[in-house]
Amino acid sequence: MSEPAWILDFFAAVMLAVSAYCAARLATARRLRRTLDYDVNVAHVAMGTAMAGMLSPPLNLLPDTSWEVLFAGLAAWFTWRSASFIAHHGLTGRSSDHVHGFSHYLTHLVMSGSMLYMYVAGVPAAAHNATGIVMGPARGTADFVALPLVFIVVLSVSAVWHTDALTRFTPVRVAAATRTGGATTGVITATGVPEGARWLAPRLETGCHIAICVAMVFMLVLVL
């Protein structure tokens, strides 16, 4: 499937911006003593950087095998986080921050699996030509069309749900959600951040998640 190069360059630029922003969040969250999902932001940095390299090969920073190992590790991590969440809160419970549910970790597991699939499917092997970039499935992956379709459905639902829920992640509402009985608990977490600390730019974090989901759906469609 051939796409105009400018579309791929646009998505690559957006992914680089998302990666840079999430990296900045990781660098500043502890200094500002704000609440942050460290593992999710690390995953967003990796996904944004990797997809930028897929869309524009000169931007690729690591060999494909290294990316595969990284995303296999992230998939294993979010599998553990999902299982741990169910064990402590059940399928319908809420995490200690009262903001996230089981779907939060399951979605990032699907995102990690999608990235791993795209490397196995040969997306990074993009061929440049005069009219654009040709991207398609690797030989032997055509029998697994159902898998990327599942990824596309889950990621699309996640993007729509997060877009609809943007107002739920306003700083005031998230700060209120992290309070117990109307006052912060004063407990210091393992990351050194007060348990009742305000969430760091929750709407921008949600916007990064939406952008990654949209870009990932776009790329998965290219390999169908």
C-alpha cells in the first residue's frame, strides 16, 4: 500500500513530539513532586520513538531486534500489572489513585503487543520511491489478519473513550480523586511523591495517549 510521504512524515513528527514531551514529564515529575504513571510514560517514549523510526527510517535509533526485545518486555510488564490489578482490585475496581481501572493496563498491554506485531510483520522495512513509501505485511503474516484487527478495534475504542473523557482528567477533578476524605493522606509513595499530590498535566498525558493510538491504528491499517 502506497501513501504520500508527507502523511508519514507528519505522523513521524507527531510521534517525536509525543516522545520528547513524555521524556520531559519523566524528568520533571519528581522534582515538582507530582503524581505520574512512570511505566506508562516510559512506554509512550519508546512507542513514539519507535513509530517515528518506522515511518521515517532515517530516524530509527535501534536495530529491529532491540525494539522487539524492548516491546516484548513492555508487554510482559503490562501483563503483570494487569494481573496484579485484578488480584488487588478486581475487574471493576479502581487503583489507589482512584483514576485508573483494569482497562488502563490492558490497553497498554495491547499497545505493546501491537508494536511487537508491527516489527514481526515487517513494517520497519519501508521502501522509499518517488511517490511515497510502500508499507505492507511481511511474507507469512497474511494468515494473522484477525490479530491486527483486534488491535485496531481496541486502540480505536481507547482513543474515542479518552477523547470523550478528557474533562474527567482536568487537574481539579484528578486532584480531588487522589484525596481521601477531602484531605490528602500525607503518605509518601515509593517514588518519593506524596500520595495526594496533583496529577501532572493529566489532559496532556491523555492527549499523548490518543495521538499514539491514532498513529498506531494508521500503521496497523497499512499492514493489513
